[in-house]
Amino acid sequence: MSSREQILARVRAAVAGAPEVRIPRDYRTTGAEAGRVERFAERVRDYKAVVHVVPAAEVAATVADALSRRGARRLVVPDGLPERWLSAAPSVERLVDDPPLTAALLDAADGVITGCAVAVAETGTIVLGTGPGQGRRALTLVPDYHLCVVLDEQIVPSVPEAVARLDPARPLTWISGPSATSDIELNRVEGVHGPRTLEVVIAL
Amino acid sequence: MRVALFVTCLNDTLFPGTGKAVVTLLRRLGCEVEFPEGQTCCGQMHVNTGYRDEGVRLARHFLDVFAGYDAVVAPSGSCAAMVREQYPKLADGMGATRPGAFASVHGGRSGFARAVAEVTPRVYDLSEFLVDVLGVTDVGAYFPHRVTYHPTCHSLRGLRVGDRPTRLLRNVRGLELVPLPGADECCGFGGTFAVKNAAVSAAMCADKVANIESTGAEVLCAADNSCLMHIGGTLSRQRTGVRVMHLAEILAATERDVGGPMSREVPAVDPAVNGEAR
Amino acid sequence: MSAGPGTFLGMPAFPKNAEEALEDSQLRFNLRKATHTIRARRQAVVDELPDWAALRAAGKAIKDETLRNLDRYLIQAEEAVTRAGGHVHWAADAAEANRIVIDLVRATGETQVVKVKSMATQEIGLNEALESEGITANETDLAELIVQLGDDWPSHILVPAIHRNRSEIREIFLEHMGEWGRPAPADLTDDPKALAEAARLHLRERFLSAKVGVSGANFLIAETGTLVVLESEGNGRMCLTMPRTLISVVGIEKVLPTWRDLEVFLQLLPRSSTGERMNPYTSTWTGAVEGQEFHLVLLDNGRTKVLADEIGRQALRCIRCSACLNVCPVYERVGGHAYGSVYPGPIGAILTPQLRGTASELDASLPYASSLCGACYDVCPVAIDIPEVLVHLRAKTPHAPAERLGLKVAAWTLDRPSRLRRAQRLASRLRGLLPRRRLPGPGAAWTDTRDVPAVPEESFRDWWNRTEGGAR
Ligand code: SF4
């Protein structure tokens, strides 16, 4: 008997006669709509990320400002990122992922700019889904600085609403603040292997 | 209402004063209390140490003795929790992998399960009985001392008695209740754990004692003499001068007791020396 | 590197280990500080959710339902992973799992792998197995790195180096980083930020050139074949994303039926484990993605044996959050090493004896490594009644003859009120003779630190009889 058959047979023998289980789903499947954007901003800030809440028309200026403050000149720009977001930063050198950027090139970049698939207010989470303007996973991992533009309508109040919006067939990365560790005396310290600086622009 | 006192084997043998205090208190509140003499032990020590068959036999005995009462009052959170929380598990789970556990008890497993369903919902810890059944939080007690309260794990997390004991204590005249830091942490007794893992048990108790001392209380109160025996034994060994008292003993005390035969005066000397320590 | 299960074999019983650990005051200080910090944080983020109890009930039921139909869900997961271009392997035990991974690594021609912390690979001793075949496993989690560099054992599920404080970590980095790769800067301070930076630099080169990654997974979604890994540092993302070949070793109990079920577990797990609303990074992927080759190794290694025990099987609901460790008064004082297993604390006390059996003295003593205070059950996000399982396992393990005799005599005495009365009267008569401060034999374990209560002149039942319940 193969291990597969053996394991399945053991499982069947182990649970034979056990009663079926009903799953109660009495938890909230929607969160509070009121204060959604403010809550998201506040909770992303709790993770020591930099957050700007601006009207959609000011995204380009805010992005340009953030990049110049950071001194970011060589920026990874994933395919499908709205052109207008970078319209106020013409001098920034764009690194495009075609042909795919090597790890060394990504490492040498000053940062990466992306959009996102969905964001969660209650947990201050941004989810990247490798869709347009998000790029493959390494693009937002290797550079030390991640600038992310989140649109008002992408922010859902709660985790269940985010899960429902996402497509599991795509690789997803849920990001809640900059890279951090709790490994030293169980206290959160920001900045390990992922981007150590996360800056979020919320476009209303 | 027929109220039975389940004094518990530990109180019966080592701390009769606690049983007497319950009787005094309940009578003062207008309750007729019976003491079913067939009672022995709930079986907690045996079940929790891994002697399930013996425990089931003692449980069956308990169910027989206490059948037919309107309420069974136990001055012990852990014994009440054993009956109310663990008997049902014994009935439907723990015996399952070894049906032999029920072979020697009359009625077998199904008879046991029926008795559990019948008797256990009416078993109360003292504070539950006072607050929920009798509906009193002021029992007319007087105890002019600085007291801190240790909630004990099985009252807190098993029975979930919540703030019932401290509500009762707050209404005791003269009593100053001081909060105990780290109150919800286990004292380290744990039945046979106290001897099987004596070093860890002692380390846990050392922290509990340090917290008790930090309150400046004269008396440590709890609703379980097993934990009090452990903490009190350590308090006494360390000559802290802090005395331990069961909740029932404080609630039974009145103005009349001060200086009288049932005096609750805190002794000035090391309690271990005058034979009062637990 | 000595973090494998082999190291733990032949360890003495828990009480002995615990006693030694208790003497290490630095250890106790570190543990106390860390566990108290995390307790408060967990409580705060749990209290924030008004529906925590409902989430917990759902989490428990989802896991139970999965276990009830595990055969079906495993097959479903296998089909979904395969459909998405991944390869699925089944391993009945540790040796088979190690063999599979070794062969897969060999096939790539590589001799280095990067690893993201995983309990399953620790459980099977994968690092040692790879080592013996000339393959170096590089741990990349900060705490695992501390453990690996310090030639130490993990002592916590989530934070394997919880027993180390910042200045100890600094010393380990200064002394040993150079042996494995880029050394720590000579002026390294014990500021946690500086320590994290040293780890970042030390591992960066290795991540960027890694060809093979090895991981575990927190969840495997049967419906879609999606794997889910929660982490903090980004080392997980590195290991999952950068290598061309990814091998994930996953216990069969990690399955969840549907994608939707994540809405429950992505709330339960981060809040319970690191006390955050959400952990910094969660990666999900389905099959072979972004040009990677993907292998899933499904691991039994004793789990089906646990599944067969009606009471014990609830341990398989565990999502390894470590909340039960952090709240446990025993763990807080002795740390993880005393449990002699990769699974320490309350969950270890119920899981290890079930996975490994109770043949060794240590494993047989684990079900007793608890005062049954119930704090673990209270915090467990999937409501594993750990005290219930402990008591159940105590009943299943053999007892020492002397203890057996003692408890039999006690049971005999308590069986009849007349016998109890006789014993009480005997004790009362002898009360003057009973020492209060030094008991002989096993009683010494009590009187080492505690006085014994005085035996009263009269038991309660005798008083009741004599006075007719105080009426006379
Ligand atoms: S037993 Fe429960 S609390 Fe402990 S690690 Fe597992 S899921 Fe977490």
C-alpha cells in the first residue's frame, strides 16, 4: 500500500462513526462602514508606517513629495501602474520588470511604488494580488522602501469582506506595516528582511 | 427548599471550621441545612491524577448521596467545578476509550449520565448559592480587617463565579478589600501537582506570596481550602504573619464574634505556632 | 545545529528538567518579561473584537469538521494543488518525509536551502537529515537564527529564542555570525533595532541567491489548493518567492475546507500569537506560481494515531499560535526546554505524548506538567480543552507502584463514610505526633517549602453528630 493509501485508510479508520459537525458562523461578516478610511489610516499608522490621506487629484503631488523626501531616484514601477500617479515626478528613473529585474537590480533600487488589490480597515492591512500596478511578489519584497497607493473604494471594513473580494488563484501578499519581528523579548521591532519603510497614500 | 451541605473531604477532615462557618452563615440567612452523612469525596483527586475508575466510583457515590436536594452547597470552587464541569465529561467522553470505568458502578454508563444530568446543575459553590439562589450580596457580616482575595482557578475559569465573592466581601462591614496583583494567576497547588512537580509549584507560590505581601493585607481570603492550604503553608513557613481564611469564615463573622468564642481576631503571633495555619 | 528531536531523547522526566530550569534566574527573568508583555498585548487585541467568542466557536467547528472528513479534504487538496501545477507527496512518517525532501533537493543539484521556520520540519528533524546528506539548511527566521547560531534548542513555538534576552543575542551574533557567513559589525549594540539590522545583512546575500526554499504552512485550503504562511519579518516571503524550487512540508491536520474559512483564521491567529491585529506579512499561493517548481509534502507522522483518540484528537485543531504557552504559569517559570520536544508548553504536554507515545520517562511525565489551572483553555483560539486532554492522558499512562498504592488506599477509605470517619478519628488521635514542618517520605515534597495544617481535634462530621449540626 502506498503511503497515500495508508494515510487515507488510517484517517478513515480513526474517524469512523464520529458525528458530523455543524459550523456556526455567528461572527461578523461585515464591519463598520462609518469611519472606514480613518480607521484604516490610524491602524496602518499604528504599525509605524507613514500615511497620507489626500484627494485623488493630489496623489501625484503627494507621491512626488514622498519620493523626493526619501531621496528615491531609481524606482521599481510595476506594469499597469496608473501613469498619472508618477506624473509629478518626471525625474525619477523607472525600473520596469520587462525583462524581469534581477534580484541584484531590485536590491539596488531605491524603492517600489504599487497600487493594491484590497485593503482592510480593521487590521490596517494592504493586500497585493500581482494584478495591474502590483507586479510579481519580489518587486515589493526586495527594495527597502515601499510606496503604496490605496483607493478609497479598495478599503473594506473587515477581514471577511477582504477574503471575499480576493482571488486565491493569484499569489497574494497581505501586508500590515513594514517588516517587523517580535523575536527579541516578544516586542515588535520594525525593519528586518522586507521593506523597512512602508508609506501609504490613501486617495479619496 | 432542601439544601444539602457538601462539606468536601478536605474540609471535613482538616478544616471543620469552614463547614461550621457555612452552617452558621446559611442559618443566619434563614436556610435549613442538611448534612447527608453518606458523603465522602467528589473524586477530583483521583480523576485528575489519572485514576479515573476510582474517580468514577466516588462520583457515582456522590450522585447517590446528593440526589433529591434542591441545592447542594460546597465551600470549594474546585470540588463544585469537579461535579459540575467534569462529571458531564466523565459521563460522555472520558470513559469512552475504556468502558471498563463504568463496569463497577451501578446503573452503568447510562445510569451515571442520567444521574449527572439530574444532580449536577443544582450544585453550587458558596458564593454562587448566596448571590444567585438566595439573592443576597450583603450577608450581614462584620470583619474589621484588611483583606485581599485570591479567586482560585477553578472558581474563576471553571465555574466562572466572576465577581460574586468580591461583591460579598465588599458588603462586609469594617472590611477593607485590597486588590491582589496577578490575582488570576494560579497559586501552584494543582492537587498532586504540588508534590509531583514540587519545585514548579513552590516557584508559582513564591510569586503568589510576593503579590500577597505587596498588598499589605492581614488576611488572604479564598473560596477553596486546598489552595489556601498551599498558600497558607508557604505564608506560614516564610513567617509572613499573613493569615489565610476561607470566604465562608469571613462571611460568617459578625460583631458578636469579636473577642468571643468564634473570634476572627487576627493572631499577632506566627499562626503556625498557635495551630491556626493551613 | 542541534535543534532536532534526536537531541531530546534520553532526557529525564519533566520535574527534574523543571527543577534545573528554575535555578536559572536569568532564564526566569527573560521568560517572565516576554510572556507578560505578550499576554497584555493579546488581551488588548482580542478584547477589541466584539465577536471573538463567535470566531472561536467557528474556528473550533471548522477544524472539527475538517478532521471528521479529513480523507475527503486531503484528496480535494491534492487534486487542486496538482491542477495548479504543483506536485503532491505523501509521507507516513518523519523518515519518509525527510527522504522525499532530500531527493527533491538532490534533483536540483543544490547543496544549500533557505528555510522559513516551520514546526513540522522541526518535528521531523529535517535539518539534521539534510545535513547528513551534505545539504545545509539555513534558518532565516530571526529567532531560529539565534538558536542555530547559538547551537541551542528552540524553546517556544513562535519565538524559539524567547529564553534569550537582547544582550545574550548580541553576544551570540558577535561570536558566531562569522562562522556562517557575513559577521556581525564589531560595534554591534544590544538595541533590538541594531540586532535586527545585523540579521538582515547577514541573511540578505543568501536570500537573493537562494535556489531552493523549504517551508511549512499555517493552512492548506482544500477547495483551491492554496497554501497560507503567516510571518513577520519577510524572511518567509524571501524563502517562498526568491527560490526556483519551493518545498512545503505540511501536517495533514493543517487543511481547511474553503477559502472563506480564512476569514476566521486570519482573525484568530495573529491576535492570539503575536498580539497584533494582523501580522506584518501573510503569503498565499496556489500550486506553481511565477515560474516556480512547487512540491507539497503531506505529513502524517503520528497524526492519524492522535485522530483515533476521541478526546485526544482535539489537539489536532491546534493552529500553533502559542497563546497557551504565553499564559501558562508552568511554562513561564521553566521555559520550553524542560518539555523535551519541539512542542513545549500546554500544547506540547498533550501533543508530544500522543505523537511519540509515553514509553520514555519524560513523555510519560508530560501530562502531569500542569496544575490544571485552565488558563490555556481560556486563551486557545480553537478552544482545545487542554486540561481535559491532560486528565485523559493521565488516565492512559501507567502509574508508579507506590503512588498507585497510595491512591488505591485513599479511594478505599473514601468509598464508605464509615471508613473515612475511622481514618479521621485516627488522625485526630495522632494529631500531636504529626510534624508540621518536616514530613517523611513523599510528604517531604510538600514540607520542603510549606507547613502542614494542624489536624483538628474533631472532624466536621463528628462535630455535626455530636452537636446535631450545632443545635446543641
Ligand atoms: S493549543 Fe490552542 S493556544 Fe496552544 S498553540 Fe495550539 S491553538 Fe494556540
